[in-house]
Amino acid sequence: MLEIEFLGLSEYTSIHIIVFFLNIVLFLFSSKIVKFLNSDQENSKQLSLFRSLNLAFFFFHLLDWVMLSLNQNYENYFFKMGLSIVLTYTGIIVYSMMTLYSKTKFGVSREVDGAKVYYDSYSSRMVNIIVMVIITLMVLMYIIKIWGFTSLLETTGLFGLIVAFLALTNAIWAPDLYYGMVILNSKMLEDGDVISFKDETKHLYIINKVTFIYTILLDVTNNHRIMIRNAKMVDATINNLSKKASIEGLRHYHVFKIGYPARSEGEKSYLDYKEKVDEMFTYVQEEAFKDEEILINENIPFTWYIKDTGDYAVEFILTYHISSLPETRSTKTIRNYLLATPRLINEITLRASYIYDIDLSTPLVHQSFEA
């Protein structure tokens, strides 16, 4: 195993100059490396971390060289710090490469925004956990050897500390890790799905990523990111709009309150009233099918019916089906489907009400409809 007791200036120059230039290469190509390992995510934070570790290694490496030049008895403390950093981000890179492989090998592939994307599955997440444990232990063992704390590698040393740490902190991370696995295994909440919560059904979110501890959501309405712990995700009542119940698509409805017909001509008044309402909603359907911005299933006709006969007006329900939601991470696209389409339907209905002289306002007192 690797263990550094003391390096003289000549040994330092001959052996570790290669490590120094390798770090330069990693720094110069850090952007491409991070982009390769995180092709389906934003890379700014990962790139910043990668370059920060590179710069820290440069700093400790050069400082160690200066100290060794000034003092031949110097024991390479700064070099040990730099080498510990190198081992740390080497472990991060190896873990990222292994998770990338496990995602393509054991994960789920889906076409998102026209490109093939791999998402974590229950199997790939299990592989990632095993890989993470192995790499973490290896990095810790090598860092301990570098600093010469070999007593920590005894049975009651390193492993005892790890077991104690896990036992004391399991209440914090274990539930979220477990429920994250439950989410992936159930396949009811997957990356890219559009959801809403029970108490705010009109507020929409896209599942951006289910991680070990938390789930990242994209707020469709306000266009920002939200982080919620996996345990809270499972406890909440969630509407998954991407998992439709039939091939028809999501069923939407609008409520319109129209004043009662006059009773002067008996049943004829009602029949004229009903015919006029039918003509208005038929017009709405025809105009909606013509408008390319209205994303509805044109194979399913609109339906309308009387839901309630209230004190002041007759309550009509107009229903239609939204086209199947695409696999996307674009909040704008989802807004067009689930927010813009209903608004455009309302706009057409308002226009139709003027064409057919039907008042959509709820009267404050009993209002007769003149056919």
C-alpha cells in the first residue's frame, strides 16, 4: 500500500513531476471531462468543484516544493495534503464513471426532447450504492496510509469509526435513501414526469432527478428548481400527469354558468336555449381543432352537459382531452400543454359567447335567458 515517510528534493522531482503535469492536463480538460460525466445535467457546480480541487493540489504541490527547498528535513506535509486531494477527486471521477456505466447498463432509457437519455432505475441505484461504499473505503484507506495513521486500519479503528458514524446518523439519511429506492422501484414517479401535489393541483412540477437523499423538481409555473426529501415525496399525495389512465390523454373541463331561459313559451324556450348553447360549444370545438397552439387530442370530440341547476344559473361542464405529454424537461413545453391550452379554450369560449349572444357571467339575481 501507498505510504509516504519522507521525500527528498531529488526523489520529489523525479517521481512526482509526472503527477504535477497530469494535474495540469486534468485542469485543462476539466470542462470536457465534467460534460462527459454529466451530459444530461447542468455542469457548473461540478466543474467548479473539479477545478477548485485542481487548484488546491497546485497550491499544496508548489508550497511543498518551496518548503523542501528551504528545509531538507521537511516531511512533505503539504504534498500529503495535495495527494489526499488528488485521491479524493480521483475517487469522485471513478465514481462518476461507474455511475454513468451503471445507468446505461442497468438504468432506463427514454427519449427526452428528441435525444436518448438514461435515467437511474432501482438496479442501477443499487449498483451505485455498492460502488460508492467500495470507492469511499479505498480512498479513506489510502489517505490513512499517506499520513501514516495505520492504527486506524485496525478492526476497532477505521471500521469501528465508520460503523459508529452510520449508527448515529442513520435516522437522518436512511429513510430518504430507502424511500428513494421505493420511488425508483415503483416506477410511479420517474425522471421527466409531470406531477402536482394534492393541496395545489394547479401548480405543476417536472421531476428533474431522484437522488439518494432528495428529489429535484422543476417548477413549471415559476420556472425554478425545488428540492424535497424523498421521505416527504412518498408521504405526499401526488398526481402524476404523465401516467395517464387511458390512451385518450388527460381529461380537462371548464365550468360555465349561463342564465336560465325564459318560461314564456314553455318547453320551446328550453329547446331553443339548449340549441343555442350547443351551437356555441360546437363552435368552440371547431375553432380549437383549427388552432395549432391548442394542444388537444383531436380524435376525441368535446363533450358538454348540465352539471347543476343552481339558484341563479345553469352550470354547464365543457370537457376535452389534452394531447399526450411529451418526454421533456422544458417547463415552457409543459406550460403550453397544461396551462396555455385551457386559457386558449376559455378565450375561444368567451368569443363564442358574443357571437351567439350568451352571457357567461353568473347573475346576482335570477336572470332569464331570452332565446
